[in-house]
Amino acid sequence: MITGQILGGHYQIEKFLGKGGFGETYLARDTHLPDRPYRIVKKLKPQSNKPFVLQAAKILFEREAQVLYKLGEPSEVPRQIPKLFAHFEENQEFYLVQEYIEGHDLTEEIPPQNRNKLSEPEVSQLLREILETLEFVHKQNIIHRDIKPANIRRRSSDGKIVLIDFGAVKQIATKPTNQQGTITFTLPIGTPGYMPDEQEKGYPNFSSDIHAVGMLAIQALTGLLPQQLPRDPNSLEIIWQNQASVSAELAAVLNKMVAYNSAKRYQNATEALSAITITIISPPPPTVKGANPQNLLLIYLSVFLTAIIGISLGLFIHSSLNNTAPNIPENPQKTDNW
């Protein structure tokens, strides 16, 4: 498409924003409205022009568009899912017109683009923000399927998290095959590193989204992309704690979020949100790094003996002063002897 081109009768293309495996994204203006507000236009083109492919894509497009309409309804104020304004087909290509979210995506807040790792309190707060929005999505019985830093925007007007680019609609642009009258899609939806094993095999569930959010949090703590983190050769679990300074409580939550076996994860955003909220409300007590029970016992004994010696010395000095200096002021200035 070229700058100035009109789509759907009144969406004028202003700028090309990006291209991926599933289509292209443009910034446009709605020329039917007085202030010509910005809109995001997504073009999805099926990989085949065969009639049965186009028919399948059309059915799927209509279905997924209804999902996006439902999510973008003003049931929450302010919305944390972009509103879908229109969907249409032109020249065997499918278009979605969505609300433009002014702000930035999370790639600007976490490594590697932001070279500074996030602290534990910052990551805990970020998790709560994302999970609160994802909880709304899961309660609509919808799986996002492609959660990653680039698909989470922070709105500049209020600082709120907004989820964009739902993965289900991307199936329209994948290549379907017709096997005994049944249409199946051959390309898994999601981003490697963030999506778990069952999603790569084409069987996503709510906990697949939880895995993606957990990987994002680990990235923020370690400064490493998911693909840079090794897996245990036996359990296939992610090895990451040696790369971050984190409490046992938060580590336990994250390990459960990114468990290789989906049955061992939090099963939806509500469960994960409850767990992370507890770690924020009840932070762990400070611990002595590297200390074991024997070392702690020696520390406690040393403090106790020091206190006993200090008290004895104070009593001895007080007794001496009573015997040699009887004219002590009634209200002496207090000093810190220990």
C-alpha cells in the first residue's frame, strides 16, 4: 500500500509501521470524522488463493473479528484492550481497523533494549499490571496466544497496560490444509521462547499465556532473552535463577508460571494474579546472604554475649559513680553507650 491510499472507503494510509509473518500494519486516519483520528490498520493476507482456503479464512476472520469487538467493548474503563472499529475484505485481503494506543511498548522498559535489569519490586508490579488485564481476557474465555514485550503497550495518557495483537486472528494468514474435509492450520501461532511446548504443537490453553508472562518477567530480571536461557536436560525446566537476584517467594511463583508441564502451572490469570499479589503484600523478611543455620546461631550468640558484657559494665560504672560523685544532676543528658 502507498501513503494516501484509501481503504474501506474512509481509512487513509499515513505510514507503514511494520511487517511480520502474518501481515502488515499501517497507521491511518479516519477521514469520516472531523478530527481525523488515528487508527491502526492490519492487513492479513491468506497464503493461498485457492477457493477453499479463502472461504476458510473468511469464516475464521468473521469469527475472530467478533472476539475483538467483544474484548474492545467499554465494559472496563479505561479499556485495556484496543477497540475494534471495523473489519472488511478487499481484493481477497482482510483488514482490521483498531484503536491507536499512543504510548510505548514494553520493549522500551525491559532488557535488552533497556539495558538496566528491573528490580524485584518493579517486576512484581509489572506482573500484577499485566495479569490484571489478562484476567479480563481469560474471563471472556479467550486465549491471547502471543504475549511478549512488543505486544504490550503502556498508554501515555494514564500509564496503563494495554494488550495488543491477539494471536488467534493471525490464523487467517497461515496456510490451511484440507484433510478429509477438515480444514487445519499448519503454522503454530505465537513467538518462540515465550510460547510453551503445547502451544508450539497447536494446543494452547490459558496456562500458555501464563507461561509467556512468566518468561517476560524472567527476561526483565535477568536481562536475557528467552532463547538465551538454558533448560535442564532432564526436566526441561528453564534455568534462570543463577542470573538474577530474587527472593525465594517470587522465584517460586515464576517457576510455577513457566513450568514445562502445563498442568503444573497456574491455570489462568486469576490464579497467577492471586499468587503475585500475595508476594507484593507480604514481602519476605531480609536474609543474610549465604548464611546457614549454624552461622546464624553464632551471630545470635555473639549479640547476646555482647549485650551481657555491656550491661555488666554499665552497672559497674553506675555503682562507682554513686560512691565517688554524689551530686549527680536529677536529669542527666542521655547518651548511647551501645
